[in-house]
Amino acid sequence: MRWLSMQWLRELYARALARPDELMLQVGADGELLVARVRALMSALILLLPLVHGLSGGKTSEMLIGLGAAVVVNIAAQIWLALARRRRMYRWLPYATGTYDVTVTTGVLVLLAFGDRAAGLNSMVVWGFYLLAVAMTALRNDGRLTVYVGGLAIAQFGLLALVVLQGAQSPEQLMSIDYGTASASNVLQRLILLLLMTLLTGAVVFRMQRLIELSGNDGLTGLPNRSWLLQRMPGLYESLRRDGGSLTLALLDIDNFRRVNDAAGHLDGDRAIRHVAALLRGMLQEDEHVVRLGGQEFVLVLRCPIGSAWERVERTRRELATKPFAVERGNDSFTLTYSGGLASWPQDGSDTAALLGTADRRLQGAKHAGRNRVLARDL
């Protein structure tokens, strides 16, 4: 059990510090806009807190501090909301707004501490915004942001507590009728709560990433599936338009695959699918992908011109033919081959549907020409 828990913690830590993929970042961009809207709504509600504090008999100085801070917070919230509407352009925005959320909370506590040291450390209403800042990072789907915001909150509150406690000339300065007594033990408890909130939020982000991965993965081979292809390709086209580069889609179909199932059974048929998938995965270069559409069909997403892609796919086709697939029971083996059709972006299509349509037309041409071949142009 201890080994399992340590393994899970290591996996959580590695996931938290890993850069999310493009889909997670895109969903996180939508989350940033949602956070901005929630922040704007909460900022408007914050205007009520100093008024309620004043009506309940609180100090006038504290009410004025709270009111001034609420006005500043509302102005800033509208600025963040305007920037979040252009979220695709500002990848730094989540870190800037996370820093803002934590630092504003610390700033209000500092202002309270000037009037009442205990208020600066014991104000649960203000301190609670640390927890909200950490919790809202879950909507951005970036574990690195959760670790950053949680660590920043712990560091800032810990530093504030150190200054307040060390600066007190007498125990009476840490006592307050409204806020009780500020003490190192209370501060330690709140730091632990911040750490627990950071871990919990990190676990939520980890879980969301896993669910998205599982929804986009093929259960048999572990490869991305059709849903992954349709979700990710628009972002890839956008990147190519912005940064340049080449892209070729290769649609592959294992030839006469039914004979493997009929002769060896479905279990060996599944093994044959995994055999081909492993070979295709081995031919990939950086930022390239192999996708299983279903059955015996695969798609290769290759970051190279169509001529270079044809050479690589053709070389892998010949390699597959030299590696007979052995069934699990008996001495029979099968020589597996595939037919393929290639399509180049944007010459053969500007979107995934068009590219797959062109690649499928060429795949059918390869089949009609006798199978076990790859076509990069129409016959």
C-alpha cells in the first residue's frame, strides 16, 4: 500500500509539472474566461463586505480599507475580463491573474495588520480568498498553475505571518477582541490547509487530464482515436498557419484482415492490430501521431511534405512484410500488409474531413490496383 501511494504521488507530481497538451490548454483558455467572469461577479459582491462589517459595529478604519480594496479589485477584475476574452493570444494570462488573486489577498491582510496585527493573520473572510485562488486554478486545466498559485499563497502568507509575529513587541499586540489571538500554531494550521487545498486541486486537474486522455484513446492499442483526431487537428492547422511547416495525412488499411480473424480468432486478430500499431508508432518523429480510426484502419499525422511522407510510409510497409505475425497457438504465421493513401495540407484539403476524403480516395485506388501499396496521388 505504501508503494502504491508513493507511486501515485510521483505520478501526480509529474503530471502537475508537465505541460498540458493543446486540447487541455484550449479547454483551460475557456476556463480562464470563466474564472474572469466569476472574479468579476465576486468582486462586485465584495463591495458588500465592508458595508456589512461597518453596519455590524466594525471599526471605521477597517471598513474604509475594505471599501478601497473592493473598488480596486473591481477595476482590476474588469481589466482581466477584457484580456480573457482574447485568451488565445495570452498564454501568460493564467499566471498573471493567479499572481494577482493571491497578492491582492495578501495586500488586504497587510492593510488589516497595520491596524490590528491579529486581524492580518486571523481574518477568515479575507484569508479564505487564498483557498478560492487555488481552487479556481482547476478550471485552467494546468497542474503547473495549481502548484505555482498554491506555492505563492503559502509563501506570501508565511512571510506575512513571520513579519507580524516577529514584529510584535508584546503578546498583547497579537490579541484582538474581534479576531482573537494570533499565534504560530494558528498560522501553521492555515499553511497546512493551503497545502492540502493545493494537493486536492492538483488531484482534480490530474483526474480531468486522465479523463480527457481516456476519452481520446483507443482501448485496444492505447493509440489516439477518431475523437482525438477531430479535436486536435484544428489546433494543429492553426499552428501551421502561424509558424509554417508541412503536414501529410496517411490513411492506412490492413489488407485482407478478415482472414486473420477467421483463421486465428479474434484474440490473435487483436494481437495483429497491436503488432501493426507498434510498428507504425516506431516510425514517428517528434510531434507526429498515429491514430486508430477503428477496425483495421489507421491514420498517420506526419510533419513532412507528401513526398517524404510517401517514402517513410512505403519503407514501413516493406518492413511490415518482412516481419511475419505469429499466432499465439500453433505454428501458423501471417504476412501482414497494408494499403495506404496520402493527402497533403493544404494542397489536398484545408480541414480534416477534406484531407481524409482525399486520402481515402487514394487508398481505394491502391486497393483496386492490387493492394499492398501506398499512393500519394490519384491514379
